[in-house]
Amino acid sequence: MVTGQETGDVALLDESIKRSSNTRQRVFSGIQPSGNFHLGNYLGAIRNWVDQQAAFDNIFCIVNLHALSQATTRETLRDNTLNLANVLLAAGLDPSQSIIFVQSDVREHAELCWLLSSVTQFGELRRMTQFKDKAGSKDEQVSAALLFYPVLQAADILLYDTNLVPVGEDQKQHIELTRDIAARFNMRYGETFVLPQPDIKATGARVMSLEDPTKKMSKSDANPNASIALTDDPDTIRRKIRRAVTDSGSDVVAAPDKPALTNLLTIYSLLSEEPISIIEARYAGKGYGAFKSDLADVVVSSLSSIQARLAELNQHPEIARSVLVDGAERARARAVAKMIQVRDSMGLGLY
Ligand code: AQP
């Protein structure tokens, strides 16, 4: 379930970039305000952003324009946006080290999306796994925004001369497309964009559904028992872990033919910061019940400090609002400067 081999090279690259550079590398990543943020978002993305924010020049974006690719309402989008800002702050993003802003506050994202669509092939978009998964058999009815999602994502990233994009494994294909779009643009119009690298960690990059370990944990999963929300209370967390599917047999081991146990052990290992082998040894011969009960304790205690900070931030929405206003101003200054260069490269504007 965890794609360590595929992603180890990028983690090494990440280390070498940090060591060899005198100036801090630019990090950009985004998250959609599209629902209940879960352990997958936390372990695959947010926690990594927090852990490495001191080492990089960071921009983190609440991508509300992306969230429009699925049907939503004004109230839902507004609530989710503020809630996500609070989650990011509660998880430890620090506005003094990272720009945190809302995508629609910087209009250059939408403008660059259109310009990049001119160097993106329709076939590339139609072949994206995320589009195929989300469109399913209804690809005639889904929004065109769902198809265009990766072009907007490329715009988000390229607008800020991003070096590294810390994401979960599901986004790898989109970052590869971003690189192709940037390279094609540079070839046609001259060197304009930095080619970004995905920063995908060796573990936690694909946390799986608790109900079906062949599917990733996802906000849009209709089954609430499939994921652990960052806001779930201790009883809910314990119940979800107790009923999480397991593999045949009773050994607590990670193995290719034990996707459910591998997923649960990975969650335990990432949150407790213990190697999987130590955890396997601890539960040898003890069966799934004892393991699941302790895993629930680990999850509850890991989330408790975030939840306490979140409760405080929810009482004071003005804190997040002020962070977002300030973040938008700082992001906009960079985006406006970049778009002057992009427009000039493309021959737009004669003045
Ligand atoms: N299951 C996961 N395991 C590890 N990382 C994950 N991410 C998402 N799911 C997992 C990472 O979280 C970041 C933010 O994701 P997003 O909100 O932009 O959208 P997503 O990837 O489409 O996530 P969801 O939860 O599945 O949302 P919906 O259902 O709304 O599409 C990204 O870095 C992502 O890799």
C-alpha cells in the first residue's frame, strides 16, 4: 500500500536539495476545502508541510477553485474554507514561516490556467487517473472543471517558480503533467517556468480506506467509516478502528497480501514514530483486537493536541481570516510579477 520504493528517490533528492542549496528552495502545495479532512490528508501532506516548513520558502494554498470541480454550495464552500484554514493552523503551519492563502484571492491562478491550457493536450487530461476515477461512467455529465483540474494545478505550482511540491502519492501524475506543460511552454516561448519536483515521502503517501484497503482514504468517500476525520471524537475513532476491515488470518504483519494490516500498521508507525518491525514484534501472537485497541489510543492521543488548538481557533475566526488576508497579499505580489514575465513571453500586451 505504501509506495516507498517509487518515492524514495524523491525523498533523497529533497535531502540533497536542502543540503546543497544556500538559498531556500520554494515549496508550493494545495489542499481542497472539499469536506472532512482526514488522516490521509494529514499523514500524506499537512504533517510533512509542517515538519519541513523551517527549511523551505513555503506557499500553502487552500484551493477553493479546485473544489468547484464538484458540485457544492456557497455556504459549504465558505465554511469548508475557513475550517481548513483553522485545521492548517491547528496542525502547526506557521504564518511567519509559510504563506497561507486562498486560491481565489489571487486571480492570476485562473488567468495562468487559461494560458497553460493552450499548451496542454486534451488527451493528456482525459487520461489522468483522478479524472477517470472521479468521472467514472458519467464522463459526459461531470463538470469541464474536473477535466481542467490538472491545468489549474499546474498554474498554481508554476506561478510561484516552485521547486518542490509535497503531496500524497495520488498527485504524482498531476505533478508529472505539470512538468510536461512547463517544458512544452518553455520550448515554445523560451525559458519561463521552473520545472518542479514532487516531494512524496516513502511512507504515508497513500493512506488507504478503512473499509476497503485497495482504495485511498478520501474526503469524497460516501462512507464515513472509511476514513478518520481530523475532527472525529475519541469514541468515533475507536469505533471506526474497531470495525476497520482486516485480512484473513490473525497475525499483525505488513505484507503485500495483507493490505489492510499494512495500512493500519503504517498509520500506527507514522503516528508513534516507531518502525513497523517493532510494532509487529510487540503484537506477535496477540491477535487483531489488542493491536486495534492500542492503535485507537495512538490515533486519539496524536490528534488530541490538534483538536484542542482547533477548538480554540474555531472560537476566534478572526485569526484565520487575518492570516488569509496577509497571505493573499504576499502571494499576489509574487504572482503579479510572474504573470508580467509570462504575458511578455507569450506576446500578450503590446505596451
Ligand atoms: N489517502 C491519502 N493518503 C495520503 N495522502 C493523501 N492526500 C489525499 N488523500 C490521501 C493528499 O492530501 C493533499 C490534499 O488533497 P486534496 O484535498 O487536494 O484532494 P485529494 O487528493 O483529492 O484528497 P481527497 O481526500 O481524496 O479529497 P477529495 O475526495 O475531495 O478528492 C494532497 O497532497 C493529497 O495527495
